[in-house]
Amino acid sequence: MRRAPEYCAAALALVALFGLGCGGSAHSGGDAPEIRDPPPIMLALADWPASRAQDYLSGADRTTRRLGDEVRGEDGCHGPVSLAVLTPPYTGVTLDRQPTLQWFLGRNISAPIEIEVWGEATSEPLLVVSYQDGPPAGIHALALADHGIELEAGVEHEWSVAVLCDPDDRAGDIVSVGTIRRIVPPPDLVRQLDGASLERRAELLVEYGIWYDALEALASLIERHPTSEQWREAWGGLLGQVGLHEAAAYDP
């Protein structure tokens, strides 16, 4: 579902310091400003660029790995199509053997969609999922558990989403590509996650830079608390931090 973008990446520092949202203030009229403690998730988000997100990666994996930042195909498919895998520019990490991969489509289309997941040195994809009728605009998710696929720890996997504007001429595909690596969690994170609520789990995953799991936890919180703006702002803020601004305007 598309919504007005209630996050503002540049204002995350204000959120952290003063509890301000992007569309309002912490006080009104001539009253003294009310200084509120920000939600912990916002403090973690404000520090995302300096978080541990890349500490788990080798030098090569810290370089730009996302190909097609919100790709906009101008030709074919009867008009522009925005497409993006929801990943950071570098290799995103997960603790899950069977994580959920999320991606964004900017408008309704009728063209087929194809998703592929590749291993580090495989000649054939580990998984190919095809949708003959394109899904509606918005955020979409592919749960690897639904397909019996497990990621090997320490191995970089590449995954892609392609819009097949002309299935007979794949040179015209609109493609967005990202990478994922399953890591062994730091012992202190394991200790804190043990028995943690979903809310606390989301905060910890953002704080520790565990991209895929943080995104999935936030999506679950939005589903669980559909009237809460806190988790929508966190979702939009996280996507905005890595340049996925158009996708950030949609609920998962």
C-alpha cells in the first residue's frame, strides 16, 4: 500500500534528539517544548551509517554491490517501471538460514516477473521463481523457507528481480540485483536476542546492522500494529538511509 512518506532521512537526527517526526513538532503554541525520549529504534536508525552493518564483510563486499538503485526502465512494458531489490548498496547480511527477500515495484504491470537466487560459484541458479502475471505496485516478499532453500554461512549469494518486458528478447529486461551473506551472529547479540520481544528484536537487528532480518522484523511489526506510526517511520527511515526513497513510501 502506498502512503505519504512519513519518514525524513535527513531528520533522523532530530528524531533522535527531540522526538520530532517529519510532519510535526514536539510542542504547540507558546508552550515550552516538550523534550521526549525517542524510541530506541530511531536512535539505532540515526546511527545506521556508522553501525556495524559492514563490520561483518571483507573489503570487496563493502563496495557497491546493489546493481540498479530503484531501476527505472523507460522503454518497454508500456511505460516507465521502477524496480528495486531492498538491499543496502553493499552486501546485506542475515542470521537466518532461510531469510525473506523483499523487493519493490513502482506500478502495476502485466509483464512477467522472474526472481533468481545464485550461489557463490554455481553454474545454475539455486532458485527461479516466475510470475506470469505481474504483481501489483508495492513491496513484495519471497520467503526462501517456502521453497526449501537454505543459505550456506559465509557464502555470498546474489539475487535478482527482472521484469520481462519481452520474454522473447531478454536483452530488454529491467533488472535489479542485490547480494546477501549469512553470518554467524556475535555472541553478545545472541545473548540479547534470546527471549527478546519482536519490538526489541527489531531494535537489536537495526543496531547491529543485520539488514535482511531487521527489514523483515519491521515488516512484521507493521503488520502486527497497523495503526502505529513508529514502525512505519522506522521502515521508511531504514530504506531511506540506503537510498531506496521511492520504496520507502510504501508499506510492506
